[in-house]
Amino acid sequence: MKKSYVYFLSNKNNTVIYIGVTSNILKRIYQHKVKFFKGFTSKYNCNKLVYFEEFDSIEEAILREKQLKAGNRKRKETLINIDNPDWNDLSEDWIFDFT
């Protein structure tokens, strides 16, 4: 079964939190980093992966995404701070090779 993910992106100053969902986290994070799509994340320079959760289905991931988006910023910050208190880019050492 294909895994799915909910992820949080932020900018270098951690002033913005973007929540997304994907079934291919490597490809999707790469797309954010190179600003492949023009939109919120490219406008606000959200290219730092600060949090993610893995699910067994896209349906579960979408439900979780909706739950997280409905929450306030404090709850999102708490999730990040538990696993990544320095708000490091969790994808920093990932290899993005789609050739």
C-alpha cells in the first residue's frame, strides 16, 4: 500500500506555517523548494520542511490535514516543537533526483 503524508512547511524566519498533503513527499517537497507551482508557498518562501506525519492511505492523510488546518497556530507550533524544537529543515539531507 502506498504511504501518504501530511507536512508542514515554513520560511526561514518561521513566521509562516503551510500545511499540505501528498502521496509522494520527496517529489512534493522538491516542487516547493524549486517553486514549481506559483502560489502560497512560493509567495511566502515556504521551502523548509519542519514537520510531517505518515499514513497508510491518502484518505487518512486528508482527514488529518483538515483537522490540522482547523487548529490554531499554537497547536501547530506545539506539534513542531515536540519533534523538531529548532525548526530545522527535515529534508535538508534528502536527495532529490528525478532524472
